[in-house]
Amino acid sequence: MTENAGVTQPARKRGRGFELPAPLPVEEMRRIFGYEPDTGRLFWNVTRRGVGPVGTTAGSPQPNGYMSIMFERQRYQVHVIIWYIVEGEWLPGRIDHEDLNGMNNRWRNLRKATSQQNGWNVKGRAKSGYKGVYPTPNGKFTARIKVNGKIINYPSRVTAEEAWHDYCAAARHHFGEFARFD
């Protein structure tokens, strides 16, 4: 268990270890950081050793496509810190970038999500050119979707586009606002 702002929270798994707990109570984080919801910029409200003056952008782009920051001797994703200072909830791994751009930390682009919901909001990789659509041995196409670990196959269609419409309807039904069609 981790102690955080007076609230005991279970440590969450992260890879082989555990997710990092919140570095400081939320009130202290709000004193240290500022945030511009319309631009998505996190910035320093105080001068700290190793960072620029007050107002300097906090965090830097990483090869994984997200902004991160070294803080309290640990690396944190900027969007997790933003969520924490705005909502007061520490949610590592449970914040989705709706437009899939990990650099876009505008408030309207961030939303709370389970790991599963976050996984639904990904670009497709099907060879057919349509997300969730796969060629069949008879030269037709079928929609396929994975829901709660179970793969659901839809009837074969003559064109990939027809099968894609099946996928879209299924994704909308099962994934709601987290459905992605590209």
C-alpha cells in the first residue's frame, strides 16, 4: 500500500515491478506545477534545482511519443501529473489521449480510462487497409473484434469496406466512446 495525500492506495503493477506512487500530495504538486488546459503545457511554478526559471515548460518529448519529466528522482509521464493536479487522482496507465497523440496534453484530449479502454483506442494494423477487417481464404473479407479476451468473427463480405462497416458497428456497441475506426 502507498500513502498519498492522506489516502491509502494499493500499489499498481507496472511491467515487472509496480507503478510509481504519486511523488507528493496533490496540494504540493499544485504549488510546484502550473498547467494551461488550452495548450496542454505543464510548467514550473517554482524554481527548483536543475530546471529553468518559473514559467519554464516542465517535461520533454520521449522516443515513445509521450512527454515525461524527471521529478523527485523518478521519471513520470506529464499527462499523469496533469491529471493529478487537475482532478486530484493519481492514475498512472489509466489516462487516454483521445487523438492518440501522446504529446497533445490539452485537457479536452485527456480522459480517464481503464487499461482495456485505453487499448481499444488504438490504430488498426490489418493488411486489408481497414481496422478489424481480414481477408478470408475464399477471397472475401470478415470483421473480427476482441471483446473481454474473446474474438468475435462476423460473416464474410464481398468487399473489405462492407466488413469494415460490421467492425465499426461492433466497436461502437462494445467500446462506446473509446471505439476507434482507423
